[in-house]
Amino acid sequence: MTNKQLRCQTSVRIYGEEKCFGPGVAELLERVDRLKSLRKATIEMDMAYSKAWRIVKTAEANLGFSLLKSVTGGKGGGGAELTEEAKQFLTAYRRLEQSVREYADEAFVEIMGG
């Protein structure tokens, strides 16, 4: 194959009874971790809060643990934080994603020749 523009793009999604974790959920959790608020994360992602809540609850039901914990408000109001299990899972997911990407890149060159 001589076209240097071609590349392989992979995506890792995790399923339980249904799709429960993928790049979108990971991004949402990373934003919650940074912003300390699910609402702020949804605003930044231009996502409806109800959709984000559904995504989190579906993931929690399939994974078997909580992803977020509420933080009671003070002067700035309440918010949300990732649970320890969520932090560990997110780190493992990103490692898996990187590993799959590296393998796919190598396989693409080997199999497709470019």
C-alpha cells in the first residue's frame, strides 16, 4: 500500500449486559474529576445533564460499583467527585486503550503494509 495518508483508528468499548463504558464516558469522568461537578462537565461537553446521569447510572449498573460521589456544598455549592474505584477503572481503561492502539498500529503496518 503506497498511500501514506491511510491509518488505523481504534476505539475501546466495554460491555456488560449492554455497552457501559467507552471514550465518551471516560471523557465525562475526566471532566468531572477536573471540574468537581457533573453539571459543569455536561456544560463543557454540550451534553444534557439527564443524558450524563443516565450514562453514569448505566455504567455503574453494569460495572457493579459507583463512579461518582456527591460532595456537599459550602460557599460554592455542592459537586461531584470520582470514587476510588472509578479512578482506578479509568486509569486501567486508558492503559487498555493505549495498548490496543499500539497493537492496532503495529498490525496495520504488518498486515496492510503501511
